[in-house]
Amino acid sequence: MKRSRRARDKRRNRIAVFVIAVFGVVVLSVNAVGQFVAEKILYPLVNATGTASETVTREAQPETLTVYLLSYGACPSAAEAEQTRGDCRAKGGGAFLWQEQELFFMTDSCYLSREKAQTRKKTNEQLSLREVRTPSLRFRLTGKMEQIETCEACLSAAADCVREVLAAAEKTEDGATGYLQTRAVLQDWETTLKQRQAELNALTGDHPVVRALRECLACALAALSESPAASDNDFLPKLRFVTCALAGGYLAFCAECA
């Protein structure tokens, strides 16, 4: 009886460990109660980045992100989801194709606030409202200080961009913020992410998790490149596309690291 209970507890506390060989980063996916176990470092602290005396270790734990997604029903193929694109656009939706594992959703919009998502849902009864949350992640970074600071800055920028752009979009929909001001927020983040991308690309190595972060920044920049001009008659629908694309890229990155 006790042995069986211990086995169940062990299974519940099991975590996935990823080792970033670029500069000795260990990524730990935290379980639901926020606990983690790290019995040993699977990659030596001394590697191609320098000697032991040149390395430091720090931990980073990005805040979890919760978004409220409005979309048409789940489809087993992208082609089937595409059939609702015209209707989504006709009703002012962003029409972003969202994928979760093997399911596809034609997405209307994405919000930080459940209340604002529910308000938007009333304009189109075909939409379903889902809460999507990133997994809890803890990053143990070992390497030269400038390398650690680069990764920390990129992790923060990826999450902060999503939060700030979604917050700006919600204010724009409410009429509290004008199109010019919202456009300025989008441009500022495009500039910031280009700088972070250049810093991350300057790091040597090609570990899957670092590669995923690079892809996350690339996806965010691609989304921001679709930002509407302040004079665009379809400013809000295009803004909804941008917010869905930003959130989708960041959530995909977190899922890949979990």
C-alpha cells in the first residue's frame, strides 16, 4: 500500500528537464503545485563558454500568462478551419488560424480580460470562449553574465510584448486609446524585439530551447509587421489578428519548453 502511494507521488512530481548546451541552461517544467526536483545538473557547468571562474548561475521564472480566446469550433484540419475565415472577417474578427496539437481554430480575437472577451462574444454567437494558460516554467541559467542577461531580457520581452499589446488593444476597443497611440505601442515593441533578436542571434550554439526562443521572437516580429496603419479603416480587425498571432507564438514557445 505504501509502496503504491510512493509510486503515485513520484509520478505526480516527475518533471521534464531540458539542457541548453549553448551555455549550460537547464529548463525545468514545474508541476501544478509549483514544486520541482533537480537531483543533478545534466550538463557540465564548464563548457565552451568559459572556465568555471567565469560562470555564474541564476534562476528565472517567467510569470504565467492567461489569455481568453474567442474562436470558431475545433477542426481536425487547417482546410476545414479555413472555411470559417470569410465569416470571421465579415464580423470584424482577426481571422488568425490557431493550432493546438492536432486541432485547428479560426480565431476571432484574444484578450487578457475574461469580461472583455465575453463582451466581444455577444457580437457573434458562433464563437466559443476558451481560457488558455501557459505552463509554469523555471529556467536555471549558467554561463557568462552577459549571456544570462541576454536570455533573461529575451524571455521578459517575449512575455511583456504580449501583455502590453493585448492591454493596448483592449483599451482601443473600449475607445480609451486612439489608433495613433496604439500604433505607437506596436512600433515600440517592434523596435525592442528586433534589438533582442539581434542579441540572441549573437549567441553561439543551436540548442532546441534556444532555437524555440529565437522562433518565438521571429513569430512576434512577423505578427507586428502586420500592424495596421492608424488611418486603416480595418484597424480593429487587423489589430485582433496581431494580438492572436502574438499570443499564439508565445504560448507555442512555452508549450515546447514544458
